[in-house]
Amino acid sequence: MKKAISIILAVAIMISICSSAVAANEKCSCDMMPVIYVPGFGEPIYLNPGSDDEVSLFPPEQDAIDASIPDIVKAVIFGLLSGNFEAFGKYAINIAETMLKPAACDKEGNAPENTGVDYEPPVNDTHKQTAFPATEDDDEGYFCFLYDWRIDPLENAKLLKEYIDEVKAITKHDKIILTAHSQGNTVVASYLYLYGNSGIEKAVFLSPAYQGLSLIGSIFAQEYSLSEKGDDLANCLLGIMGYEDTVSQLVSAVIKEINKAGIVDGILDYLQLVLESQFDRVFEESLRDILGTLPGVWAFVPDEYYETAKSAIFGSNGEYGVFIEKIDNYHYNVQKNIVSILNEVKAGGTAIVIAAGYNISSIPVTKSDAAQSDYLVDTEYMTLGATCAPYGESLGKNYLQKNTACGHNHVSPDGIIDASTCAFPEHTWFVKNNPHHNLYEPYTDFIEWAIRYDGQPTVDSSNLYPQFIQISDGEIRPVQSGSAGETRSNGEIIITSLIMLLKDAFAE
């Protein structure tokens, strides 16, 4: 009997050892850690996504656009051009109801059934899925998490958790790297808040909107202003289209030249009157239940605007109580605590990288002077506290770095940014003149370096990628010292741009 028991125990031990060995062999031995990319706002929203009956709700189908054309024409002719603001408001409501209402959430911030993104599960093709804006021959190990940008970032974080678990199971890796752009950072921040840093080797935040953007804050708090923003509009368009683009330079210079006579400012002042007359009505009758009940969009409202925005949009209307509780949860537990969240994950061994654009005028909607931005998200918000000169200005010749405790210089060579006041000055990069939408080479060369760097990179880890970089002539270069403002007159820019366009035309 004892002999039989001994044999059984020996067999059991052997099975256990073999099982452990098999399990160990199932772990991937490659050094290509999977990267999960969480993109920004704007993934198409469908009715019946993934089916034969799939219909695009956002952006709207051509039928919805065609149906709105008569109201668009009427809004312009019988509203704006005729000075009939009431008529403009009426047609604006019709347009919103036709083009935007089908994608709206309910009053609790829930997406309607059978609507959402066309979800793509992770696919194992030797760890390869073309999902990140990397070079075509260097996309191995990248996966893309698609999410419904309308809903609560915390709900999307739960779905991201499931996706991460799937990727780990498919690739046989215990750890992954998270990288996100724009709104995707609200989802990643929510994930880190809910689940911590277990299994996350590195988190790379690109143009992050985790602290919101003044554009949305101003609109929701009804503290917007278009008045006397003609030159700001020209500067913003220059940044969006690209500083080195000849057409962009020409358009910007022409707008500034025309505005010397006050023409552009006059048009914007008129539009400001239209907004002041009709904004409350349009929001009350339509937009509150279209844009105002999207938790994902409320994540864009910065703290300095947040309570004012809630009062402006909802007042004392009790039927939005559940919705307000939902957006409060994200705002007060994630957005306001993002520095603490990142400090915790960093202390737990997860490397962090933050990259933000600057030296582009923000979209001219706020009442204050144009902020440093990538035209969409404020540089101060993206970098968690950078000290920034107003657009077109510098911090001054006699400026002294505010935080000297680190012993490093964090003032940009052009005198526009003091990065010493960032929450993570050693791990925050600034990309001059880089517009929000740019995720292409050579910027992706820097991103790839940050992702694949072994361990925690700092702004001193590479001579190629110091803290302040810019993209010029198709290459990434360190920012050079010099004036923060425009050095050529509008006339010079216009003449030079026309000559370059004529040369290009004859060359073709």
C-alpha cells in the first residue's frame, strides 16, 4: 500500500514539474514587448457596427449631409447675411438635429444600443498588427485599442483592461507598453487609476488631453470670445497647416494684411454677436442633449472651467443627476489627481514619457490671449504645469528658472517654455511647431525611440532627442535660441510665398 502511494505521489510530482515547464515554455522569449496604442478622438461611430447593416452616425452619412444642405444655405443667407439671428438659430438647430443627434447619448451618458465603434480584436500574426503611425516596415508588436469616444473614460478603461488581457494571452507576454494620443490619454489615465501599473512596463503620453483643453472649457462654461481674434486666427491656421508650408504662410500673411483694416476682426465681432444672441437657445433646445451628455467630451473640460460649465449647461435641472455623478467621478478622481496617479505608477516601476507641442496659437475662442498649444490642447495642460509665455512672446531676457531643485536647466533655448514647473520635468519633451494631428515621420522616430528605450528615458538620455526639439526640413533637431515672434513682414511673406508657388507650378 505504501509503495502504491509512493508511486502515485511521484507521478503527481512529475506531472506538476512537467506542467510548470510547459507553462514556462508558453511565455514568449522574444524581446519585442507588445505596444498597445490608444488613439484620440474621432473614431467613426456606427449603427449596427461590424454588420452588413452598418451605418455611419459620426461622421454622418452623405444622406444626412445632403438633407442638411438646405438648412445650411438658409442659415447663411437668411440668417448670417440678412442679420436675422433668430432665423440662424432655427436653422442651426435643424442642422444639429439632422447631422449630430443620431450619435447622441441619453441623459445618463449611455450610448444607444447597437451603436459604437467597429471594434477590432487583437490579432496574433507574429505579434504584428499595423495600428500605430510607425513606419511601414517597423510596426511589429503594435496593437490598437478602438473605443467609443462618447462614453465615460472609466468605462472605456474597463474595456481596455479586457483588451490588455487578450494581448497578453495572445503574445505570451506578462508586460505591455501603453501609448496614447490626445483623448486616448483620458482612457489610459482612467485605466491607471482603476488598475494601477501591474503589467505596464511603460506609459507614453502623446499630446495628452488628460487635463482637458481650454477650447471646450470656454465653450461649455460660455466664456468664449471671438472678438478681435483676427491675427490669432491667422497664427492658428499657420500652425495647423504647418510653419514650413508655403500655402500656409501665404494664407496666414494675407489674413493678417487684410486685418490691418480691421476686416477679419469685424467679421469675428459679428459672429460673436450671433453667438451671444443664439447660443443659449441652441444649446437649450438641441445641443445640451447632443453634446452636453457625452461623458467623453466632458473629460475635455479643465478644472478651472468645470463647475462653471456644469452650472451653465445643466443649472438646477435634476434630470441630469446621474450624468453629473458620472462626469464628477472622472473629473475629481482622474483629471484632478492625474499627477498623483502618475507618481504612484512611476514609483511602482512603470516608466513614463510625456510629449507635447508648443509655439502654435490655440484656436481663438477663449477670452484670454492665445495660449501656447499644439493648436488644440494647451501646452500647460499637456505637460502638467509648464510655465509658458503667451503665443508670440518669450519669458524675457532676464527670466530665471522657477524650480532649481533638480539642478538642471529646463528653460527652452528660444525662451518660450520653463519646463522646471512640470510635474515630471525630466520625462517631459516639447516639440516646437508640431501640430496636434501630426503623428508621422520624423516625429514617430522620436516616439519609437521613447517606446523602445530600455527603462526610464530622461531628457538627457539622447543627444538626438533633448527636452526641446522641433521638426524642420523633414528632420528632428534641437530647438535653437532666437526670437519667439515673427521676423518677416506680411508683405515679405506674401511675395516670397507667391514666388515659391510660381516656381513649383512651372517646375511641374
